[in-house]
Amino acid sequence: MSKHPEETLGQLLESAKTLQLATLDAGGEASISYAPFVRDDAGNFYIFVSGLASHTQEILHHPQVAVLLITDEQDARQIFARTRATYRCVAEVVAREEAAYPLMLDKIEARFGNVVGLLRGLGDFVMFRLKPQSGRFVMGFGQAFVLAGEGLRDVQHIGAGQA
């Protein structure tokens, strides 16, 4: 990966195929799952998930979610400092009638293959748009950044004493 944070973040976002998804259940207990994703030009994440999955029901009841993208363990130079980006997002259902629905579903199918054609026909699948509200990016020890600006594309170093 690049030594420049903007490039490294871009590489992580391009190479990651799934995101780790933190949700809250009906009792307020934390849950974690994962989902394949695509992004739009505004930096929103789109996931297409089964309505039978617990995380889908959790998102419908508590639309505040957290997302983690992280380099694979085998690719990490240091296991304690894996390159990663975290986002706090608000989830919204993308209705089948919405213009973004077929566009994002086509993008999902282009990225993940023919299985998406099968999933399209299953009535219980739901598309969510995860809209990042804030973010952090870590490249390694002493290399932590706040993500800011439009689409959270501006990378600002977190100095000593900042949290």
C-alpha cells in the first residue's frame, strides 16, 4: 500500500469486497455481521441482504450502524496495526422503485457475479444505503486520521492528545 493516506484509503476501499457491519438488536445489544458492498460516487455504501438475516431486522429497527473495512491478516505488516477504516453510518432502505435500486444492483452483480441474478428474484432481499456521517482511518502506529469533508474524502491527521 502507498505511504500517502489518501491513496492508501482509496486502495483499501477499492480492494475490500465486504464490510464488517455492527448493528444493535431489539434489546440494544451489539451484533456484528458482514456483507458484500459497492459504493456510489458520493461515498455511500450499498448492501443487498436477506430479510431473514438478523442484521437486516436490526438495521430496520436501529438505522445507526458502524462499518469496518480492514486489510486481511495475511497482508498486514503488523497484526497490531492493520490498515483500517471505520465509518458511523445512517442506513436507509433503497426502495425497488427508486432510480438507484437497479443501478446499484447492476453494480453489485458486476462486482460479485451471477449469484446476484438469483438473489434479485428473491422477494426477501433488501437494499440498504449506508450514509457515512463520520469516519476514521488508521494506517499504522501513529498514523491515525479523521475522515472529513464531502463524502468523507478529506484525511486529517490526528495528533497527540486528540481522540
